[in-house]
Amino acid sequence: MLSQRLIYEEQKRLLSLRNYNTTMVFQIRQAKPDDTGIILKFICALAEYEKMLDEVTATEEILYDSLFVKKQAEALIAEEDGVPVGFAVYFHNFSTFKGKACLYLEDLFVLPEHRGKGYGKSLLMKLAEIAKERGCERFDWSVLKWNEPSIKFYKSLGAEPLDEWVTFRLTKY
């Protein structure tokens, strides 16, 4: 899990931005039902970046039902001056070996024009904080093998790749 030191340093950095940079206010908040449209836009932007836009079948109605009615996942919205600039979708999975819930990050995306400001790191730190608050044993996510900038970024935070694992998917059953 991301270290407590990294979480503290990120919180300190964000506080310093608020104290010294009066032109920009950054915040992370839980998504609300009104955010369904922007969440779908972020999903499509991420899918386009990952060259997978043709695989997106989600609609606002599907997302609304999944996130806010059935509560199958949760989302965070990152905002700069009240304008959404990024998001993260996450949910609980379970470790039988640990006998405890874990947190799984499904997607994290920051608009390209807002990258390099620490927003992605802030979203990850917030998720690590949520995982700790909820007593989660681990915080996991996947990244495409070709996405070297993200892999480098995650490693810089102390995250370790699980090279011995292979992901499988079943879509027709």
C-alpha cells in the first residue's frame, strides 16, 4: 500500500498550493448523481487515450444505476476551481488469503491539459486514505503494458507490479 509518508507529503503539498496559489483551488470529492454525465465523458476520454473507445457501451443511465442506485462502485471527482479535471472509479474486492476487503481502482484519468500538477497523485493518495480508513488490506489496480508513463509514475510512488499474475476476462457466458 502507498506509504503514510507519501500521503502526508501530498496533503502538505496540496495545503501549500491553497496557501500560496490564490488563482487555483484543487479539491477531490465523492461523485454525486449530477456527475454522471462528466463521469461518462472522462470514461470516453480515457478509452480514447487507451485506444479502446469502440469498447465503451456505458451510458449515463447505466452509470447512474450502477454507481448511485446499485452502488456497485464509487467515484471521486477532481476539481480545479470547481471545474472537473479528473476522476477515479473504485470498488471493493476481497482477499481470501487475508480474509479482508481490499480496494480496487478501476480507472483513473486526468485531462491532458491538467497533467503534471499532481492531480493524479492526489487522487491515488485519496484512494489510499480511503483504503486505510476502511481497513482494506490492499489497494490494487491494473495498467496497460504499453502505458510506460503511468507505469513509471506508479513505481515512483512505491507501487509494485505483480508480474507473476495474468489477467483473464470472460465476456460471454
